[in-house]
Amino acid sequence: MELTTDMRIEQQSFSNRSYNVSQTAINGFVTDLEALSQAIHKRLTTQQFEYPIYSFGYGVDWRDLLGQDPEYVRPEMKRMIQETLLEDNRITEVDNFSFEFSGNVCQCTFDVTSIFGITREGVEANV
């Protein structure tokens, strides 16, 4: 294929629709902020670089935080979360991070600003 000046790059668009899943069944669909919340959870619980079906920007490699001090974990965890979530074109900002450490676990909560509004999300990682 020959490259020409009239070619365009199209930005990937993510679905604003997802399944409403219970313990035993799929109960229809969810949309907008609720669907985005599911996508956020999926990104943050998928091991980065582990599955060839996902791009390199999808998921997080929490193993990099194992054995690290809280002073290292806070900015690194923030960076990891922002990098993977801002790959989604529905998300415009990730901020207001809060960190709680208990033993070898860090609980992080943060705000996600999107085209649908703001949602408070969280993730837990072994450190």
C-alpha cells in the first residue's frame, strides 16, 4: 500500500455500553458512567503485557511496587493509574489521589473525570 497525503488516522472510540452482570446472570446493559466504571476496573485489574490481545498501554504491572517504600509507591502508583486510564478517550482527568497503607497492601482512591461526569474509583495493590 502506498502512503498518500489524503490518508487519515482515526482515533479509537470506546463503547459507552457494557453488560449489567450479577453473580448468576447478565441482566441487560449499563451505559455511560456505569459502563466506564466497569472499563476502569477492568484496566486496573488486568496485568499489563500479559495478554497479547491488549495494547501495551492496557493494564497495570503492579509487581513493580512489591517491596517498595510508601514514598516510592505513592507517585509511582499515581503515574501507573493515570497512564492506563488516560488511554481511554472518554477520560479527561485522573486526580485527587488518596493512599492508605496497611501491612503490604496499598489502597488507592481517586477521581476520574470523563465526558459523562466524575466518579470516585479505587484499587488495591500488594506492595
